[in-house]
Amino acid sequence: MNRNWSDQVTRRSHALDLEPKLFTWQDPKKIAHSLKKSALQSHRRKSSPYVSAMSMLTFYINRGGKNIPHKQKLILNQAKVELKKLFKT
């Protein structure tokens, strides 16, 4: 199995159509808005839009682990906060 299988999951998600290099963006609000838009437009997701978007973000953070620079991990964790605000949870 390819050692970068998680990268393939984020690029070829069966649940969400993600914008290219979404998880490298520097603006947590833009990341959250993009994830929300993708989740709302998807007809392939198996759970609610919020759960699908948050799951994809969490998956990327967890699978990236030490390969994600500290600054980017902070941005992605802030995107989780922004996503919660967008979905009013």
C-alpha cells in the first residue's frame, strides 16, 4: 500500500470534492468556508454536512501528524473552530 494513502484520501475523497491544496491555505476562515461549501454540495456524503466537513479536517490533521508544520497545524485547528461557528454548533 502506498505510504501516502491519506494524501490520496484527501485528494480523491468519495464524500467531498475538495479544492486543490485546501489544507495548505493560510486563512482558517477560508478553509472552513470551503469545507462547508463542499459538504453542503455533496450528494455522496454519508452523514450531515457538519460531520462530513469536520471529519475530513480532523482526518487530515491526525494523518498528517508530525509532517504538518506547527504553524499550519495551528491554522487547521483554528479552522475547526471556524467550522463550528459556520454550522452554529
